[in-house]
Amino acid sequence: MNSMSSQMAAAFAQASPRHRRRAVPWISVVIGSIGPILFLILTAQAFLRSSIAGWAVGIVYILYDTFLLGFTARQIRSLIASENAATALPDDAPRPSLGVIIAARNEAPVLGITIDTLADQDGAPDLILLADDGSNDDSPAVMKALYGLEPPMLGTISPPSPVRPNLRWLRLPHGGKARALNAALPLIDTEVVVTLDADTLLAPGALKAMRDAFAAEPQLVAATGVLTPICGKSPMARAFQWFQSYEYVRNFLSRYAWMGQNALLLISGAFAGFRRDAVMEVGGFDDDCMVEDYELIHRLHRHAHDTCQDWTVRVIGHALASTDAPAGPMAFLRQRRRWFGGFLQTQRWNRDMVGNAAYGRLGTRMLPVKALDTVQPIYGMAAFLILIYLIATGRFYAAGPIIAIMLAKVAVDLTFHIWSIGIYKRWTGQTEGLDLGPALLASFVEPFCFQLLRHAGAIWGWVAFLQGGGSWGRMHRTALTARVEEAQAGA
């Protein structure tokens, strides 16, 4: 294990752009400068012009978001059927061995339901490894009571569970999720490794769909399942689940669109599959990044280019899972702070790839979009504040056309939602919680509440990035804990 860990560290030092810096081409500098410079010019119009031109930052924000929506719509028209056909395998076709790492810290209330749901999958994993990141809660008692496992010494792995023979427990000193995953990787000898958060429940058939995808495509090195947020039963939790459900639909359809360009970067580590040898080849996960899964995909793409390997990254429509999502404003803001701060870290480390034709459409399409996305939330928040300023200063003649533009944007979003939800249902087979009525209402309400909250979390992510990083903080499980309590009450 120590030898393999040393090899991983050496591979990481070679593959990571933080350690092996590349020259940044002029085109990358130009693209990275466009968003901030244009923002200053557009924002100044609020003080220089008295007409609708004073809201230029909002107009550009709406046009950009509409352009991305149109791109997604164009891509998903033709991709859905071909992806489903590509991953359909005969029952007797050979499939790769598969192990699952559950990186967890202080997740005692949900360990049982997560492990049991995973172990009961069709085509159960060859190995389930709980990578315990220094838990100091009741995790030992849970593992003993449910699975007959005594706590191994720190830094060591338990023998197989007498209750679930494919389950083992790796106890580690607290060092963060990425370090826990890196410690677990050398201990798994399966071809495919799935990372699963302790608050994520797989739907029936999810693991089989993931395994089939890797069996069907030898060049596949990373794949994400499709996640559905669950938040709980309180009124506020229901509201957050409502908004996030439709946000997740849009996000996963967008990932599908970029997959069609061979430029998918965003893999959800809450439920993701990786070709183990490929991850080891690039040195595992970066423990200095706030979003270790996102950073790893950049490194895999970069390494594939450097070594002339035809690696691919996919989103698997039938690999479904539900994940415990933030159920209140502060939990949501903390999550988005971490996500966006890690996105900014990764964008900075890989800025030499932006606009770089050597990386194909990833370099010339996806990464320029990501460069603009770094300031998109600032545009959105500024547009809202400038609208308030125009109204407060009595410029109602400008506010009227602005509101008309916003309503036109709502109409575009409505059209996309109605159409895309049908595609999403056919693609994933998921129908629960995706009724058209609530989707239409969400399209009207979201720009004035949830979208602003999302922008606020991203701006907080800018603060975390400029301060040098951030952490999850203590996450309070809501929906999953409630399910466990209901099951216990029923028993």
C-alpha cells in the first residue's frame, strides 16, 4: 500500500497543473479577460445612460444564458436515443469488476441505509469499502451492530464483514474526502471504482447501468450517474427540493449536451464511476481542491491529450440516485460557496487549456464558456441590483422595457422546461416530482428568489477562492435521516 501511495503521489506531481505549470497562451489570457472587462463597461452604463441601455449588464446576462439554453436544446435532440442504445448489453456479456468507496465522516445515522441499498443492487459490488475520515460519532457502534465489524486501528482496514462479506472498513485520521479516497484507491483491485457519498441512495439498476457503460466502452475513464435531490418534509425543505429538482434536470441535460462535444468536465463525485488504472495513472484526487471530482476530470482530459489516449467521459442516463441536498438557505449557500470556489480554483490551474485548440472542443468551446461562467453570477446579481437602483431613482421608463425583456426570458425558459422535461423523463425513466405545473411555476418564481440565492452562494465562493480555500463545514442530513427514522418507527 505504501509503495502504491508513493507511486500515486509521484504521478500526481507529474500530472497536476499546480505542480507542473504550463505556459499560458495569449488566447487564454484574452478569453479570461473578456468577462471582467465587459462587466466593468456594461455596469458603467447604469450611471452613464438613462435609457434601457443602463441595464446593459442584464441584457448581456440574459442573452448569454439563452445562448447556453439553445446550445443544450440543439445537442440533446439527437443524443438521447443513441446513448441508451450504446449502453444496452446482453445479459451474458462480460462486465468489469467493480468496487465502491464510500468516503464518510460522522455519517452514523445514514450508514446503514446507504450500505444496504448499495449491497442489495442488481449486480452487487465486488467490494464496498467504507473510507472513514476520522469519524468521532456513533459510526463504530453502527458498524458493529449492523455488520459485526470491530473498529480497525487508524490507518488499517478491517477484515470482511460477517454480515456483508463484500464490506470492509478503512479507518483514517481526519484529512478530508480527497485524502480518504486516495487512501482507499490502492486497497481496491477492481477494474472500475465507484465513489459514493454516504448521503446518496442508488436507485434499482443504477450500479448495473454504470458497470454496463464501462463494459461497452473500453476507453471510458469516468462517468457520472444522474442525481435527484431530496430535502425533507418541512415546508422550507419542500421548497428547496422543488427548485433544486428542476435545477438538477437542467444541469444533467447540459452535461449530456457537452458530452456530445467530447467536452464533459462536471462529474458528480456523489455517484461517479472511474476506470481505476486511469485515476491511479494521474495520481488520484487533489486534496487541495474544494471540488476534487471536478479537478480530476480536467487532469484526466489533460493526461489523455499529453499521452495521445482516446479517453472519454460520460453521463449515464439510467444510473440514477437520490442525494440529500441542502434544505435551508445557509446550508445551500455553504454548498454553493464550496462548489463555486472549487470551480474557480480548477479554472485558474487549467487556464492554459482555455481556447487552446490542441485540446479540441474542450479547449475551444467548453473552457471558454467556463471562463465566462466565472463572472456570470456577478453579472446576474449586478443586473438585479441595477434594476432596483433604476426603480429607486425614479427611472420607470427604463424599468418597463426591462421587465418586458425579463418576461420574454421567462417565456423562453418555460418553453425549454416543457420540452426538456419530456426528454429527461424518456432518457432517465424518472417521472416522480417532475410535473409540468410546478415546473411552470418554478420558471416564473425562480429568477426572483432561488436564482439570486444561487448567485449569492457563487459570490461567496469568490470570497473563499480569494481567501485560499474553504471546507464543507458540518452538514446536517435531513431527508435521509428522516427515512431512517421512519423505517425504525415502522419496525
